Amino acid sequence: MTATSTGIIASFHLIRYTGLDAMRHMAFDRPVLRGTGGLRFWRLLGTGRGRSMSLSADLRRWALFAVWDGERALDRFLERSPVAARWRDEAVESWHVRLVPLSSRGGWGGRDPLAGAAPGPSAPPHAPPHGPVAVLTRASIRPWRLAAFYRSIPDVDRLLRRQDGCVASIGVGEWPLARQATFSLWDDEQAIGRFAYRAAAHRDVIGRVRREDWYSEELFARFSPFGSEGSWDGRDPLRPGRA
């Protein structure tokens, strides 16, 4: 992406409900989100039980990834949207974070959802490598590569659980099995580099992805997170003194 001062930001919202019937919101929220002003891109996402993409599903917890024209558009949504009102009224736990785009490559549904975005005038004063980094990875897996992909996941999940510098991570997805993503938080850029290039399990999987052409589409994006609120598994992973 080229550097601009568009002020475009993203957000990630993780919502846990009490009942398994929360799946109905996936259908009812779509027309509301389509009509939301200032919302450039969005995806409603189911969540897994692992820290990376996995076959498991948590039917009580759902996520929204969104890209906004600026913080005012996000603020209006949080203050006025019936979707956000229901989060406040019905969720037993919710976590929200604002994200300044740092870099993006690849696509989601045939487009780059962060095209033209870069840190704008509303960006927080810190920036990597001096602050935490959020990473979104997303892939459409070719049907004939699904078995190989899911056989590789347990090793990566175990690695993430013990990875130094990984603050939090969750597997999310649009479609069962074939359209998967991971949202993760890291202490800094160096922590991401240690996982991506030095961890053997992850490095081996990435090598196979490239050699065997597992994905028909993929997206890798990094953000500077700020303005988090609420809790994720009982804590705000970005709060100072979280350990």
C-alpha cells in the first residue's frame, strides 16, 4: 500500500453469547451491516476453539472484522447500530479493538479490503517495533488440499500456545472448512518474525503452502492496535500488566 493520510481504520470485535442459537445473528446482521454508513468492508466470522485455523467450532462466540472510513464511522456504529446495541444487551463477554493498517497483501473475496489505507492522522503515537502488532491471516483453501491443510494445524496450534511474544490468537472463518482465518496479537514485530521464520513447524507449513499451491486466495495484514475495550477470555490482552 502507498502511504496516504486517508484515516481509514479497521476494527475487530469478539462477542460471546450464552446460547447456541447465536448463529441466527449471522443471518439477521447482514442486511444491517450492508446499510451501515462508512463501512467499507466487513465479514461476520465464526470462531474456533484453537488458537489458529482448526476444525473445531465455538458456537457461542462470533466475530466481526470491519474496515471503516474513519473513527467517526466506527463511533456512529457503536453508538447507534442495533447490532452494537445487541452486543451490549445480550453478550456475556465482548472485546473490541481499533486497528490502524500498517501493511496488507493479497485479497478477500476478490478485492483488497485495505486498498489505499495507511496510518492516518488519527493513528496512535506508538508504532511497531515499539508497540503491539495485530495480524490477520486469511485463506481460501483449495478443496483437494483440505486434508493436507488440516493435518498441519495441530503442530502450529501447539507452537502458538507456547510461542513467546504471542499475546492472544484465535481461529475464525466464513465457511466451514474452506475459508479460514486467524487473528492474533503480538508484543512487537520481532515476535512475529521469530514465529514466522524461525519456528520449524510454521516454516514447514508455509513451504508446503507455496510448493503445493494450497490456497486459491489469501490475505496477510498487519495493524497497530489501539483503543481496546472489554475482555477476551476474561482479560483485555492489550491492557498494561495483562500478565
